[in-house]
Amino acid sequence: MSKPTVTAANEEQRAAWLARVVPEVERVRPGLWSIPVPIPINPLRYVLVYALEIPDGVAIIDAGWNTDEAYDALVAGLRTAGYEITDVKAVLVTHIHPDHYGLAGRIREVSGAWIGLHPEDARLVHERYDDSAIQALIARERSLLLRCGVPEMTAQELAGASMMLRSFVTMAVPDRLIEDGDRMDLPGWDLRAIWTPGHSPGHLCFVEPDRRLLFSGDHVLAKITPMVAVHPQSTANPLADYLDALRSVGKLDVDEVLPAHEFRFLELGERVDYVVKHHEERLAEVERVLAETGGSTCWDLATRLTWSRPWESIAPHMRRGANNETLAHLVWLEARGLVSRVPGEPDLWLSASSM
């Protein structure tokens, strides 16, 4: 499938992405700013934090990683917009991943801002980021990997592969829970929450119908597709959740999409159609390769699929994501009776054509 090119809402921002540099702080529209906050040692390079002007300060959508470099970039960006970090009154977090949630607690400590999360992500905070609970989560991940057919030593290594990311998060229990359809209490803005599970169970987008804007978090991006994977904190069928939410968002009547990475773009509906077709083609590939093997573990199947680079060159910690994404596609197919699972350690997957 050929990959369509969306129209960048700001060509300079797109050019910065392609040049692998951080874009400038930008006044997107009156009362709205885009502030790139760097991510250390990550191909995404930065998070786009959006600052919305309100009468007594600003509200921000997402926060960035908890590093001094990221914090300083956010402070500098707010100053370019004419504000201090102490002027932040609200942090609306699209989802719980470190590059979106990590700085929220530090911002609250300095400014007194309230933090908002969807309940489905809020319930994950303790297990994911509390030192007293993390070992139990790692054990659950290891068990899942073993059932996928990951060799025992590799499973032990991969289960704890995200531990290093926890240092980029200030654990912060949210002050407010944001439900699907909630209207944010931000004077001058008609900002409404849309629950878009899949990339995380509680992922949120925010739509501003008067300004015809969609703040899409990681749900819809201009060039890449977000990871949708089965893992110990995911929903039972995250790909089904994601595709349902994606199709719903694609019906929104907006002029511009403001994602958390890459660059702002137009043509929401066309981008959604492409991502849906991408997953349909991936599901077909999974089903085809599984039929060719006559039955496979998830891990073995993942090694046979088409990735952006050869399997041998994928970093070990990224192989966990590839495995868990493959599992998400298998679970989707299983729910529709197109594949079946023979439980065990490891589970064996069979296509309907070979049963």
C-alpha cells in the first residue's frame, strides 16, 4: 500500500522533523502555543506540549519526560509565550507513558496545577511507577512473554526492559479524572475529552469544535502509527479498542490535527483511513504467515513478519514491543474466529485454514 503524505500545517515544523532537529516554539493561533520538549535517547526526539491561554495563566496538554533538559525547555517555551512555569494551572495528560506524564508531578510541585488523567490510565499509576509494586508488574510481563514462546533468559531480560524509563517520571496521582465527553473547565475554550483507548487503556484526545482543532496525543500521528500491544496493563483486545476509537475520531469535522509528536497536519480522515488499512494489511499478513507455518508461537511468528528493518537489527528491548504488537493482532483475529489458540507455555496459534 502506498503511503499518502499528509499536508503539514506548518512546513517549517515538518522540515525540522525531517532534518531530525527540534522545531521552534510556535504561536499556532491566538492563545495557543506549541512547545517542543526534548526526549532523551529516543527516535521521537521531542514531545509537542500545547499551551492554552486562559485568563489566569495557561493550561498545557501533556508535559514531557522528567529530565532537567525537558523541564528547562518547557520553562523557556512558556517564557517565549509570555508565561512562567508558575502560571500553569492545569496539566491535561493524554496518557500515562513517560514522555507525556513524566513531568506532570514536577510541574504541579512548582505551580500547584491540577493534573488530569482518564480513569483507566489513573488506575495504572501505582503498579507502573511505585517502587513497591513494579516487581509484580515485571513478573506478569515475564509470564506473558514465556507464554508467547520467548526463550526464558530472553524473557527475563525483556520483562524489565522499561525499568530505565521510570527515572524519567515523577509519580503523581491525578487530581481529576477525565471521562469521555467531559468538557474541560478552561475559560475561553470549549475543549472536550474523547476517550481513545488502544495505545494505552485511558488514552485521551481533546477536540475544540469552535476552533476546529483536534489534539490527538499519540492516537493519530502524521507519519508513524502508535504501538498497540497486549501487555499486563492493556485491555483484553487493545487493537479492537484502537480501531473502533480511530474510526470514531475520523468522523470529526476538524481542520487541523495537533499530535504529540512529529508535526501538525491536515486531512484527519485520510490519515485515519490509511492507518486502518495499514492494520488490515498487517492482520492479513499475520493470518497468511501463520497459515504457512501450520502453527506457531507468537514470538516465532513475530520474527517472520515484515518490520521496518530486519529482525536481527531490531534492538532487544524493541523486540518485546514487536512481540506484543503481534500478540495484539493475534488476539483480534482470535476474537473473530480467524485463528485459534492452544493454551500452554508457550501458547500455540493456528490459523482457521489449517484447523
